[in-house]
Amino acid sequence: MAQALDIDRWNLECEFNNTDHRTDLNGVDRLIVRRGQPFTISLYLRSGNYQAGVSSLDFVAETGPQPSEQYGTRASFGLSANTDTSRWSAAVTSPPGDMVTLSICSAPDAPIGRYTLTLGRSGRIEFVLLFNPWCPGDAVYMDNEQSLAEYVLSQDGIIFRGSYKHPIPTPWNFGQFESGILDVCLRILDMNPKYLRNPGKDCSGRRNPIYVSRVLSAMVNCNDDKGVLLGKWTDGYEDGVSPMFWKGSVEILRNWDTQACQPVRYGQCWVFAAVACSISRALGIPCRVITNYLSAHDNNNNLVIERYINENGEPIQRGEMIWNYHCWLENWMTRPDLKPDFNGWQASDPTPQEKSEGVYCCGPVPLRAIKEGKLTFTYDAPFVFAEVNADVITTMRKKDGSTSNVTSITVVGQKISTKSVGSDAREDITHLYKYPEGSDEEREAFKKANHQNKLIHQQQNQGLQLTIKVTSDMRKGCDFDVYAVVTNNTQSEKKCRLLFGSCAVTYNGVLGGNCGFKDLLNVELSPGGERRVPLRLNYSKYGGLLTEDNLVRLAALLLDYTTREQMLAVRNIVLDNPEIKVRILGEPKENRKLAAEITLQNPLPETLEDCCFSIEGANLTGGRIISERLASTVGPGEDAKVKIYFTPTHSGLRKLVVDFDSNKLCHVKGYRNVIIGK
């Protein structure tokens, strides 16, 4: 007859298990394991010895407030000869004696979350179970160690901003393993409305990364729930902080947690995407942040962005916009609900733009579905397809109320970018979203998507061509020229009117004040001739109008007096902030105090006041932001310089993220990669 083991105490072997399961950066004070992979527990018996075939031990693993076998949130199992990685199982791996070593394995499709494991009648242990991208049986399995190091384990990264002609790398501290962050991520899951309505069903859904990523897409914004961030794209941020303030996700997640789940103010797209990436990586879903330049927001599902201008070429604001860039994230997983061709990267967008199934969320949708124009696939394929493929039609509204078409070339979905695996370089992944412009495959995808307008889209008039050219050196604080270039490709003389203007603009397309304007009534061009018209942008004019995005919109409108045809060229330019120089003083070693000497030269023709440097970095600054305020002002051309001390806690390659803020030069970002020795 089987005899139940009489257990006195146990050791969860947290240091060994967490290291083996690649969760040790969360700490080794509690058991955190990944599904489908065995972990070890040592049992110390009060009396008797373990004897194979005689001794017995029953286990019950439970998660959520209403565990049930029906929902898959409760599993009962006993001792087996060996652990079975396809289901909940346990086996003894030690020889007979009064100390018993158990190998326990969860099912590779078990719901993630907090678990209680009951050992017979003798005790209950608690642990956290995460997705396991190292396990072939897990839906998030990724068969590439370098990619796993980047997309799961890396605590910092680069997010690309700026413009498609000038992508600017912005450092970000994801910090998914910093103290307490995993608990915040689990709390986010428990605050989602589906959990509050039916906790048993929601916890059961956590076996599926499709379900979890969709919940996160909704919970990172607060539009329908007690989500993490409140978005704001206009006016001031007096009752919170500018989205440009943030350098990482850690403070955002901690603020939400400590402020009773009140939304953190404020976020914009790259902040939403970065926070969602931190949570995804913390839970074990491979994830990356991507940037789509010239990203369309199509809110009527016709795959066309309709833009309206007045007779001066100035935009008349409408609901549909083309964002200078837009960030979202991609999660890696299989799609058993679809064909195998659609496994892999899935686009998911936590920035609240349009509702999906009544909630502000978007995705996950396979990149392959977007590329092939298969817009019936779940979730939200038409919206993401439009972001990278929408056509743009420009119409002029005249003072008398009449309208006319304007020839304009704007190719939506440019230079879709993400950080490269293992380096800070930009990787262009446009080919994952769309076929080459003008290719047969692109036409086929448009047919499947019923994107008729794109198929019959008029070609630019070959007679006259209008482009905008800029110089390479456009720094904030400088005066510089931009150019409208008109080319006459016909055999006859041309007489035209050219309007060339500039204004400040936010990255999501909201227009600000006028930075300079020129109206030439008589531009004459001989056959084959070219005219280059300069427009001077003076800091004295644009400096006070720029937003923190440092963006200026250039627009040139050309009227051909002979044919009455009108042409519009639009280009956004981003002005470079000064470089932040970071020098590390001392030998970088674990638990040894270091100093960062940080310098920035004031590029503006005016004095900077209220200057402040701040730093943060995963495993570098103790999970907090360290700031140093300058006592004096910084005149034109002078250096702002500080020394900030910090103590690294872990060895390896780390990223020290730096921010400089002042009254005139706001939230300039920089970073320094540091190799910390043991």
C-alpha cells in the first residue's frame, strides 16, 4: 500500500531554478519559473524514507481566485517515473533517503500567473509561472538564442523617432527585471475588465499569448479601464509630465502601482509601445518596438487619407491624419487560429486610436496578413494595413466653395524600423509589412485588400516636377535654407506661381505657427529648365514655435498657369538637438561606485536656465532616476557639465540613459553603453 511522505520542510532552490529558467534578474528570493520546463524542489522528511514504488505524493497546482480543471487553472497529478514536459508532472530524482529531490514540470500551455502548489497534506508552496520562449511546446517558442537575448532578456533598447529621411535613435530603459516590476505586470492583468467580470475565464485565457497581448494592448492605455497611461497630444502637460520626459518604463509602472492604479500622465505612441514591450518581456513574450514613418490614421476604413488645403497650400485640419511616425510593438507567437504561414511576428498597438470589439486596443495581427492584403484576419488587419498602405488624396477648397484635385505624392509606410539584434543599429523591416512599391506582388496584395484607389492612382504629372530639398546640417538654434525645386520636363516654356511655406508641427500632424512664407507670382522655366527657390528659416522666428518634437513642416504649392494644374510637395524636417557626451570615470565593476561625467554644449543664441541632467539604467541606478541640477545658467556656446554617481548591481553590457532639460532646450536624450565587469 502506498505511503504518503511525511514532509517536515522544503527548499525551493530559488537561486538554482531562477537561474536555470532565466528569471534570476527578477531576484532569487522567490520561485519564478517558465512553463514546460522542469524545476527542482528539495523535501526534508519528518520521519521515514522515500522508497520507490511505495511512497506516494499528490500535487495540486492552482492559479486565480476560482481554480477549476475545466478552465485549466487547476491541475492534479502524482509522482511519475520521469517528468513529462508536455503536461503537469513530477518525479523523484534523488536516491532513497530522508531528503527527497523532486523535479516538477508545468504544462507548456498552462496559464501564466501566480500559482499555489499543494504537496499532499503537508504544505503549500507559491511560485510565479511565465511564458517560455525557450520551450518548443510553448506558443511563444523562438528558436534563436541571439533573438531571445534581444527580445526577452534585454532590459534596454532603441526606439526610432525623427523623420523617415532622418531617423533619430532614442534610448529606452525597459527595465522588465527591476525590483517589483513583475508584480506590477501581474497586477495589470488582474485589473483588466475581463478579469473583473469573470476571473476564472480570464485566468484560463492567460494560457494563450494572443489573449494576453490583446489584454495588454487595452490595459496600457486607460481609455476603457484602469489602464497604465493617459495619452495627450495637444496643449500643455501642467497636471502631469510631457511624454518626452520619460526615459524608461520603470517609473511609469511603479507610479501606476503606487497611485492606486490611477493613469500616469502623459504618454504618446512610443511611450505606450515601450511600456507594453516591458510588460510583454517581463511575462516572457518575445517583443520589439517598431516605428512606421509617414503612418496613416484611417478612421473610416476606406484606405484613403483625404487631405484638404486652401488656396495658399495651407492644410485645413481634418480628422484623418498622416503621423510623421507612429510606434507600435510586435509580439512573437504561433497562431493556431490561423494557418501556419501566419505564425511569427504579430503587430499590436496600445496607443488608443480606434476601438476594436468596443475597446481601445489593436491586434495582434500577423505581419504576413498585412503584407498579403488579407484583411479579414483577426485582429484589426484593415487598420494596420491602412497605416502602412493608405493612399493620400489632396483636394483644394477655394474661397468660392469650389474644389479641385491637387497632384501630390506621399507614400505612406516608409522605413519601418526597429533596433537590430545585438546592436544599436537600425534594422529596416518594411519588407515584412509590404512588397516593393510597384511590384506585381504589391498589386496582388492590393487586389486582395480591395484597395482599388491605389490600383488606379494617378501618376505624377511628368511635365512639371516639384520637390523640396534641404541641407544636411539642420540644428536647433541655427539659421538655414530649405529649397523648393521646380523642374520643367516639357518642350515648351512654363509660367507658374509658387507658394512655399513652413510651420511648426507635432509628430502626429497637428500644425503650429508659421515659420516663414514666400509667394512668387511669376516663376518662368525654359524647356528642360530648373528653378531652385530658397526659404530662410531663422531661429528667431521658429525657435518659439517648435514643440518638443523639433519638427517643421515644409509645403510647396505650384500652379501651372497654362494647364491650371496644381501640384503639392510636403516634407517634414527634424532639427537636431546637440549631442550629449558621457564619460565613465572609474573601472566599471559590480557593486562599485562609478561616476558619469555628462556634457552638453548650448547650441542656442540665448541663455539656458533651470538646467537639469538625469540618468537611469537597468541594473545601473538601482531602479531609480538620479538627477543633478545645475546651480548656474548656461550661456550661448557654453558647456553644461555635471558628474553623477551610480553603483551597478549586475555585470554585462548595460545602457546608461541620459536626459537634459532646461527652459529653452527640453528633454534632449543621450546614452552610453557600459560593460560592467564582475
